[in-house]
Amino acid sequence: MNATQDASNEMQNNINKKLISFNDKQNDLIFATRKRLFDLEKIQKRDCIFLICMNFLICTACILICVKLGGLTW
């Protein structure tokens, strides 16, 4: 009975060690994914601000060209 219980305890300890190792790998993967997402959010924000500014400048240039060349008056 004691040998059986020792074998069962050893097997349970091995399973626990494997689960802990698996959880560590999952945590590393989760944190790496979160870091990549954070970096992508920063890049997206920068690109969005750049495109909004370019859009504003292009619209302003088009209005100025229309006023200057087309005789557009308000």
C-alpha cells in the first residue's frame, strides 16, 4: 500500500511540475503577445496622426489653389 501511494505521489508531483512548466510557457507567450499589441497600437497612433495631418495639408492646398487660380470667392 505504501509503495503504491509513493508511486501515486511521485506521478502527481511529475504532473504538477509539467503543469507549472506549461503555465510558465503560456505566461511568456501572453506577455510577448501583449508587448507586440502595445507596439502595434503605438505605430497605428503615429500613422493615424500623420495621415490626418497630411489630409489637412492637402485639403488646405486644394482650397488655396481654387481661390488663387479659380477665382473662388466667399
